[in-house]
Amino acid sequence: MNKVLPLVALLIALGLIIFLYLRLTRTEEALKQANQRFTDCEQVNFQLQNQLTQATRGAAVPDSLKVR
């Protein structure tokens, strides 16, 4: 019984280490995906702002002043 207790404690510690490692790995993957989505959203936002700016400038300039 004297040797069983440290062995059980080591097994619990090993299980906890494995659990935390797997959780950290999943969290890092989720962070990578979130960063990628954020980057994609920034790019789309930038493109939409450019389109809006072009549309606004196009609507504000009278036809007689537009360069063709």
C-alpha cells in the first residue's frame, strides 16, 4: 500500500498533464483560426471601404466633370 499511493499520484499527474496539453493544443488551433478570420474580415472591410469611397466619389462628381 505504501508504493501504490505515489504510483496513483503519478498517474493522476500524468493524466492531468496530457489533458492540459490537449486542451492547450485545441486552444492554440482555435486562436489561429480566430486570427485568420480576423485577417480575412480586415481585408474584406478594407475592400468594402474602397468600394464605398469610389461609389461616394462617383456619386458626388457631376457627369460633366467626370474624366472619360
